Amino acid sequence: MIRIAIQKSGRLNEDSLQILKDCGISIDNGKDQLKAASGNFPLEVFYLRNGDIPQYLRDGVVDVAIIGENVLIEKGEDIEIAEKLGFSKCKVSLAVPKDVAYNGVQDFEGKRIATSYPNTVQNYLKEKDVNADLHIITGSVEIAPNIGLADAICDIVSSGSTLFKNNLKEVEVMLKSEAVLAVSPKISKECREILKQIQFRIQSVLQARH
Ligand code: PRP
Ligand code: MG
């Protein structure tokens, strides 16, 4: 039996369940259960919080996970990616208030940046030799400049509508991301074999979607 983590709620949840379904793996779940089993494949689903998934993989509490590449870049650079899944595409970007003139990344020197992606921002700015003051918040990041908490933000940009609604403009794209199938370093040989079957099915599904 392979244990797979997927996002409990949020943008990846539905598409993650859909790809399993398209792979012919049916999940029998009551809505509020945090765990569910497949009726036709040796697989168990755990519904978890995005940010916790890298640690669960590392600990071997789950064997594989469907997760945003951006989360692995932030919290799990050591974790193996078996497949890119082609959905939940997004960017992780820096944004500033719309009416602020922007001349380049050096403008962030000494500025306060609100973000849920401190490692990603830190690495990006360090490479450009820029020092900023990071404020770590876990959600609703785009509100920070409007309430005087920060001069800029770094967060996920998908449609761009959250930036727009908060009078912000994207000025630096730090990375591009999509959902991936990630693998625990502690996966057993047996589960590795089951994973191979899943990968084989996923590859066919992705090919057909093209
Ligand atoms: C996510 C992300 C951005 C927004 C990007 O927030 O943190 O704020 O979506 O999507 P968009 O470009 O299509 O607007 P979410 O709605 O998940 O809420 P949260 O930040 O409070 O968790
Ligand atoms: Mg948000």
C-alpha cells in the first residue's frame, strides 16, 4: 500500500484528485475524512496542509505527495521530484504598490517585504546582493502594504487578480512552479514499484491531455 499526501483544501486539491481519477484510481471518501483508501489500487490518501508535506515526506510518514514545486523550493530542496504534473501553474513574484516607481531589484535594499516564502526571497535577494527586512506571514500577504506592515510583498501569482485587487504590481518573477509528484527519501522498495505503476499511468494521462 502506498501512502500519498495531497493538499487538504486549496488550489491543488481538486486537480490532484482528478489526476488520480484519470489514472483509474478511485478514492472512496467522505468529505471530512483526513484519510481515504482506494477501492481499486493499493493506495491510501492523506489530506494534509501544503506547508507540512515536505516534512512528512522527509520523515517517511507518507511515501509520495502531490505538491506545488514552489513549496519544495521553499521547504524541501532535498526532496526528489518524480514527475511534473502540468497543472496549478503559478509564479512566485515580488510586487510593490502600483504607484511606486520601480527601477530594479536594488530598490528592495532596506525595504520591508511581507511573505510566506522567506527562504525563496532570501536566496533570490542574496544572489543580487540586496538586503531586505522580511516579515513572515502565512496568508493574505497582499494586504500588508495597504496596512503599513511592509513596503512590498512576495507571494504566489496565478491569475494576477489578488495583486490587482490590492493595487500592487508584479516587478520580479523569482520562479515558475507547477504541481509535481514528490517522493519520500524513505520510500520502501515495494512502494517504489507501486510508484512506477502510478508514474506510468500519469505519463499516459498527461500525454492524452496534451
Ligand atoms: C493565493 C496566493 C495569492 C493568490 C494568487 O492565496 O497566496 O495570494 O492565491 O492567485 P491569483 O493571482 O489568481 O489571485 P489564497 O487565495 O490561497 O489565500 P491565502 O494567501 O490567504 O492562503
Ligand atoms: Mg494569498
